[in-house]
Amino acid sequence: PRGLTINVSYAYAKSYQKPMSVPISLILLLTRFGANVRLTRPEEFRVLPQYVEQAKENARKHHGSFEVIDDFDAGFKDADVVYPKSWGCMLTTEDLAESAEIGKKYTDWIADERRMALAKEDAIYMHCLPADRNIEVTDAVIDGPNSVVYDEAENRLHAQKAVMALTM
């Protein structure tokens, strides 16, 4: 993905406080391939600083870029790929009820048609699934022509099977 602008962003979901593993993995991996990565999240939903620093170092070393921003719309602007996903605000609080209350301030952080229109015309929407429909992402986006979530899920299945075959 060298040179692609990829927006890895927080998106609101009320189901539960999901882990940070996907966004952390994405920012670490994509910066190693020379992508221009944006981590878009509210201040309360920051990720561990050592991963941010490693992503910055990867971007420098592999001729990409990495930035952290807190404006959901700006994250989508001219992006080639958007990957909005929910996670908990574990660095702000360990209290799950408090984390859920903080999340409610960001119910408008949803991947919708207006946000997708801010990205490039052929921008790809990705999500590791399951997504909270019409909370985290609208049906029109996740089921739309720019969504690759089912291809992504299928590829994940094959990758998991390959890992199992190697370790059994």
C-alpha cells in the first residue's frame, strides 16, 4: 500500500468496549509498507504511546507518514482506504460503565455516506467484523460497492486456516 492514504479511525459502538488490537496492528503494519496512515480518534480513545512512537518510526524508515488526529471528518478527507472501528477508552478509565458513558459523546462518529463522500471516489471501506450496523457504520456503506468487508472476512478465514495448518 505504499503511498496510499489509510484512515484507521475510532467509530462509536454501544455493544461493548472492544479491544485496541486491530487499530494497533493496523498502524504498526501499514506504516511498515510505506502507507500514509492517519489514526483518527477522540482524545479519550488514544492508544498506547509506545505503539504511536513505533508507527512514527516505521513511517519514517519506510518513507510513509503517520499522524494522529481527533477530527472524524478530517480523517476521511481524500483517504484511499477507511477503516473505522470501535475500541474502548482503556487509557482514560478502567471502569467499563464510565468508558461507555464517554463513548456516548461520540455517537456521531459513524461511517456514513457523507463521510465516504469526503474520501476519494473509489475509497475502500474495511472492517474486521462484526460491525454494529447503523451505529458504527450505515447499511449503505457496509453493503455498498466500496465495501470489501466480506472479502476481508474470507481472507481472514484462509489466513487463520493456514496458521492452524502450520501449527498442528
